[in-house]
Amino acid sequence: MGHAEGALTPPPFDPELAVALEELREELSKRSPDADLAARRAENAERDLTDEQLRRDGHFEIEDVSVPRSDGSRLGLLVCRTDSGATGVIYFVHGGGMIVGDNRSPDVAFALGWAAQLGLAVVSVDYRLAPEHPHPAPVEDCYAGLLWTAEEFAPGPIVLAGVSAGGGLAAATALLARDRGGPTLAAQVLLCPMLDDRNDSVSARQMTGLGIWDSAANEQGWSALLGDQRGTAEVSPYAAPARAEDLSGLPPTFLDVGSAETFRDEVVDYATRLWQAGGQAELHVWPGAFHGFDLLAPDAAISAAARAARVPWLRRVLGR
């Protein structure tokens, strides 16, 4: 009532997050989707974690490793080992809409925090970015890094984790691992994952022009990865995991997403289909949360609540 026919009312933002979003608006307004991509990547790189931040007061020893790709080029991995010697590893895939970011992006701090509490190492993969390297280059990089990680940290458990575009790539890498016969994964953690190139859900339409990553930005990211195939029946589930018809045989999965973000409906649907396929999944939909809220507004109460849910789940799944 009171709305034009067909209009979609977006869910309200959490009050604390709404204030944070206003403070972010000036910065966000400078990040035009049409801005020079090299400049955007350089700006992102300025926020990369330093060696000191990665070490976390000496808890981790860091090393840059390169492993061969099938074409003879090299794939970069950031390896963070514990002094005591880890008995398992978090294999982490950074966010950035498929087009920006690297293996020292700020979201790596999530994995380091979990690993410090659980006695795990962290490996962060520097996958190639679109549009210069469209599908399947990014996910094949993620899989190649996973193979190296599984061999390096055997026989410990592997937790595959990712944020945003990295969450989508993590989900796709888990599908590849299942379909190629390994490596075996103990768990996957998908934080606000980018799963569906079709960009036509109710939440995508509700949040148009709102929040951090709306449907226009989403279209740009998916088009960079898929080109003219985006939205067609030709898209592989290893590019867009929401396209997978069979979600059986996947590891226990933790998913979280905000109620006020583009990805809400595709994440809820993915969790639902994991359950329907007989899988184990824990889903959190944080009321009033925008995309990336816990990274961009870390002091908000709801951000603290979201962060607090993850390690207990990992402890249950890993038996630690």
C-alpha cells in the first residue's frame, strides 16, 4: 500500500549499520563502477595487510610460495604457519567482486583470527582476476592452490573459506574437489558469498542502488568473469555455484549473509538446497546487515555477534 505496483520495499538497515553506511557514503561515491580498474586495484592494495599484521604478534610465520599452473605460469600463495606447527589449515579465498583484491586483502584477517584460536595454519590464494582472466582461470587457480595445500598440510583437516566473490569461488572449488575426487574438505565457510550470475532475485531487486554491492555492481563483476555468457544457460556451476543441480556430497557448510544485501536470497536458497541434498549447513541471516558489514563496520553490535558465531561452529565441526 502506498507503493507503485511492482515496487519492492527493501528491509531496513540495522540502526548502527545505517550510521556506518552514511559515514561510508563519501568514500563509496568515489568508487565509480566506471573508474579505471588499475586505479581501483591500486587503491585496494593500499589496504593490504602488512607483514606485521599478518604475523599477529608473532603467532604466525609468513611465507610467499609460488606453485606451477598447468600452463607453466606460477600461482602465488600466502602461507601463514604457527610456531607450534599446525595440525590443519584454513584455505582462504579473498573477496573483491572477481575484479580486485589479492591474497593479503583485509578479509584475510577473518581466517587468521579463526586459525589463531583453533591451532590452524592459513593459506591465502592470489587467484587471477577478471576481466583479463575470465572463467575458468580464477576457480582453476583456487583448485590448484588447494591441491598444494592439501599435500603440504596432510593429514590435517582443511577448511575452505571465502568472503563475497571469494565465497563464491570457495563454493565452486568445493564442487570441483567433490567432482574431481579430492582433496577431502572438513568444512567450508561461505561469508556473504557471490553465488548466482543471474542477478534477478527479489533481494537483488530490493537493494538496487542501496548498500555496498548492488545489482549494478554485481552485473559488472559477473560480466567481467563470464562476458556474454552471463545469465545464459551456458554458465557452469564451477563459475556460479547456484547453477549446480546437485549439492550432495559437500562438506559441512557455514553460510552467513545480511538481510539487507543483494546476495540474501541466493545464499538462503543455497543453504536450503544443501539441506535438501542431505547435507549439513548452518545459516545466519543477520537482520538489517549490508554486504560486508562486519568488515566495514566492525564495532557494531551485530558485527560482533556475526563474528562470534563462526569459531564455535568450526570447533563443533572439527572436534576442537
